[in-house]
Amino acid sequence: MNNKTSLFPPFIEDACCFSSCSHEQTGYERHFFITPKTLLKSVQKLDSLGYYLEDIVASQVKEGFLLVYHFNHWETPGRLVLRVLLTEGKKEVESISSVYPGALWHERECYDFFGIIFKNHPNLIPLLLDPENPIDPPLLKPENKKKDLYQLLPACEQVLQHPRDEELSNYLIECSKKG
């Protein structure tokens, strides 16, 4: 068995890149950048392997919006992170609530604060904001306050070949457009 398949779930072929991380520094073992199109398939694979969803968070970066999905496993602990980059012009991704019903609340929160659309979400209405008085998503940043994606990535050992410098964000944007 090669090193890649012994360390990582089989869906890794769908990842743009992945890294092994120091648990002491990051709080998780590995992170995967995946395309928006492969999110649901990747989540279904994690569910079949016994992983549970901890949370979903969003951040706005210069390149668009970064969705971060944290997973863990009861029997063989090892936190995993799925990261999905959405470009400014396409702020939508498939809901994972059909696999993890607890995602309903997290997705509604991301919708409230960033305006991210979760396709096939059964109840995508504001969670915390007043639905009777809609406002612009309150956590959107002005251009001068956005950080580069590369600045937000934890220091992890890069395992798959991809740029480790300022070209990383361009690489990930192009990868996230793959179909």
C-alpha cells in the first residue's frame, strides 16, 4: 500500500492539495483543499468512514470566501479539515445537510454573515439576523481589510505538489474552478 492511500481517505484524488499538520500547532492532523463540486462526495466519504462534523466556518479573503469544515472521528481520533474556496462571483456551494443534519445551523450562519448560498438547503433563511428586515451580510470586509489566502493557512507540511509561495492562491482559485 503506498504512503498516500495508507494515510488519507480514498477521496483524496479529488483534492486540489492536502497537508499533514502538527496537531499541537493547528489542532488537527490534515487539511484538504477540495473543489466546490466535490464537496458533497467528499463529505459522504467521510461519513461512511465514521467521521462526524464539528463545525463549518467562513472567512472572506482577497480571493473570495473560504469555507472550512472541521471533522473528527470517535473511535480513531484525528481531526480533518476540508477547505473550499468560493470566488466572489460564485458564492454558492452544495449543502451538506443531507449527510450531516447538524450542518443546517452552520450553513444558515454562513448565509447570514457572508451571503453564501447553500444549494439544496431545506430552510436557508437567516438564523440570527431579522428576516423581516434584510441587510447586507454584516461580516463582509472592505477590500483593504481582506487578507491573502496564503496568510491564513496554518504552517503544515505540504504533501502534494503545489506552490508554497504567493502563487498558492492563484493555484487554488484555478483548482476550485475545475469541474
